[in-house]
Amino acid sequence: MRWAILSDIHSNLEAFRAVLLRLEKEKIDRIAFLGDIIGYGADPEMCIELLKKTTECVVAGNHDLGAVGKSETTFFNAMAKTAIEWTANKIWKSHYDYLKELPLIKLLDDFFMVHSTPLYPSQWNYILSEDDAAYNFHFFDHSVCFIGHSHSPQVFILKNGDNLSTIKSTHFFIEEGSRYIINVGSVGQPRDGNPDSCFGILDTEKREFRYIREPYNIHKAQQKIIDAGLPKVLAERIGVGY
């Protein structure tokens, strides 16, 4: 089976649509989404609606639960808080109910899916270093833990139970006996210096994973943010990938 693993759309409809068109070409069987459908961007309603139509495997992100009062937003920076308050007043009642019921984790075959970390997923911590990864490997039993949240693609591999390293390749095979934490990056707001949408494709039969970068109409997404009256810096940052 060929899975597309997406995360962090952040109300960027142009990016999401471009990714879905790419998935048609890739002949994907199923889509999994790792949280943060909304926040920052100008199209929360359409992004939620499109995700509901295309994706059954969805976990909650901090922006999703923050918009419906199920997670604190006091730790959000000023721009993120402004955007999530705007979003909360924008989404439909049916979307509010949908977001409120999203789970924090999904377990599928040999894959653990969560927005932030397997340890205390509702605390929205990050896995950014090998030290972070080493600690979090203790809190799931699956071969692969897929995450988002930091908006930056990153892969940690644990071999023989104690040999931890980082994989730099954008295309690799899941080795028998090894375990992985894979951050799939962000569809709608990459922060690794590349503004193109980022996501992963997993072939479970070949045990093959690869990252995909997909360009989209960034200017249109930026203009929508500005026209909505959201902070201008939210438009600027998607143009540079930071």
C-alpha cells in the first residue's frame, strides 16, 4: 500500500490543492494527516472540508484543538494567537465539532502517528535533536513514529536498540530491526528554508519512504492572508520557508 503522510496544512488551500494533485499522479492508496489543518492561513473552512473528503486517518494538532478550546493558546506567539482567534470565529459549527473530536494519536499496523511527540502528545513538545529523539523512542513500540509540528523534515534512526543517528537522504528504505522517528515536514508552511510544500510517501510493501517537494501558488496564498487582515508577516514567511 502506498501512503501519503501529510502534516501542517495551516489553512493554506493553494498548497493543499497542489499536494492533492500531486498525489493523484503518485497513485496513492491512502492519506494520513498529522495535525494542524488550520492556523496562520486564510482558508480554514475549505481546508477542513477538503481534508474531510480525502482523508480518514487524521490526528489533532495544537492549532486544531486551540481553535476549539481544547488546548491552551497562552504559549502561542502573538501572530499565531491572532490567527487562531480569527480562525475560531471563521470556522463552521460542523468543523468546530469535527476538530473537537480529533484524537491525539493513531496506531496503524506498525506505525505510530502523532502531531508532536509520543510522550505527552497534548503538551506539544518538539523532537528537534538526537537527544530529543533518544528520549521519545522509549514511548512507542512501533517501527516508525510519524510526526509533524516543527514544519521541518527530519529522520532519526535507532539501530540495534542503542545506535542513534540522523538520516540525511530524502529517499531511504525502512530496515528490518531498526526504528524510526520521521518528521514529514509541512504542506502549508515549511520552515526548512524551502517554501515548497513538503510531505512523505511510504510504500509499505517495499518498505520505502521518500520526501516530496511540491511548488504551489505562493503569491495567491500570501494575498489571501493580507486581504483577510491577518498579520503581514504570516504572508511573508511562507514565501521564504521560515
